[in-house]
Amino acid sequence: MLPPDLALALLINRTTQAYTSHAPAYIVYRERTHAFAPALGRSQEIDRRVVARNIDDQAVMNDLPSGGRSIGQAFPIIPYFDPFSGYQFSYYANLKRIDITLNREAPWQVATPAPNPGVDVLIPYFSEFDVSYAPDSQPDHLHFLIGPTPKNGAHIYWSEIVEDPQSGLPSHVVLRDPSSDMTISLDYAIVDGYWVVTHGTFTQTEHPLWMSFVINADVTYDQFQFPTLPPPELAALPPPTPSPTPSP
């Protein structure tokens, strides 16, 4: 097999190509979030129908089955999200609400040297990541394990990536925060030709006042639609302010 860091670079570039060349204009979906804190014996359900405009991640969200309406970033995060791109991420979580801010930036393209018949192996060097193959990794089903290096600082990093052998794109990505115990796990699938998040988990230890407890959130995305024309719900939104995310 290719050296793991080169294989990861090629996977990143393949994902960027798919993400930028075939992006939906609008995304309609249902999300079901189950938030729970085992130590407190408490849980909360947050279910919404979301109608989102992909270019600027603005959405109209209706609480299910017949609750209130809100406008803002798609909840909990927009399912059209490339974890290899640049992004800014912040969050607040408790059992009453989960607030996540995700600002997507330009997708990442890793420079890889052109093939040279006089060179046996070319290995790009990720200075911030220590990349290796998991024991079950195969040439047609790559599974990466990744750790931060001292050059990573406090940046969120990918700790595990699994490639889908059919699409050649990631099917599972785990993100970790080296400055805390926050972990985000994302499962991807191809739905109607679009590479989207279908399931995610979030875990983080909270420290309110004198307490300390772990909060977990399990999110399922389904009932996807990808309209090419603006859904009526979005008439309430102001004109888009494009971000460096792809548009069709």
C-alpha cells in the first residue's frame, strides 16, 4: 500500500474535488438529537425539520412535531460539511440546548509531487499529524489512525478516518480537541448523489460551578431532499452572503 500520509493526502484531494464539484443549492432534512448526561440521569430530545441554503448556511428550522420556528445556521451543523476544509467551530451544550457555530472556509488541497519514474516513493510530510494505518486497513478500504504532533498546538484534529470503498470518500471521521476531552464522530453516506453527514455524536465534559458531568448528543439526519429552486420557507431569509463554500 501507499505510505499512509500520501494515501491520506490523496483522500483529502479526492474529497475536495467531490465536495466542490457537486454541491447542493438547498438541503431539506429532518434531524433527531438525543442529548443525555448519564451521571445526572437526565436527557432531552431535540427534533427539527430544517430547510437550509447551502451557500451561506442559513436555514429555517421547525421544531417537531408542531413546535416553534427559528432562523439561523442549520442545526446542529449543516450536513454538507467537509471536515478537511478550513473551518471555525465553537459550541455550548447542556441538557436544555445545544448551540454550535460552524463557519466553513475554503476546502483544502494538498500539494503532492507529480509522478517521477526515477523516484520509487514520494511521501508528503504532515507536520501537525502523525498518520498510520489501522490494523484492518486494506488498499480498497483505507482506515487511518491519526495523532497530533507538537506542531499541532490546540487545533481540533482528525483522529480516525475510514474510507468508503465504493465512493472513495470518507464514511467515518472522528474529530478530537487536544485541549479538552471533546470528541465529535461523523458518519457520511452518498444520498441522491451528494456526500452528506447522516449521523453524528458529540461528547464533552462540562464544568458548571462546582459540578462536573459528561454530556452526550447523538444526532441522526434523514428524509433528505435537495431542491434546485429555493423552497418557500427560505423566502423569509435575506439575500445570501456567500462564504468560501462550494455552490452548484
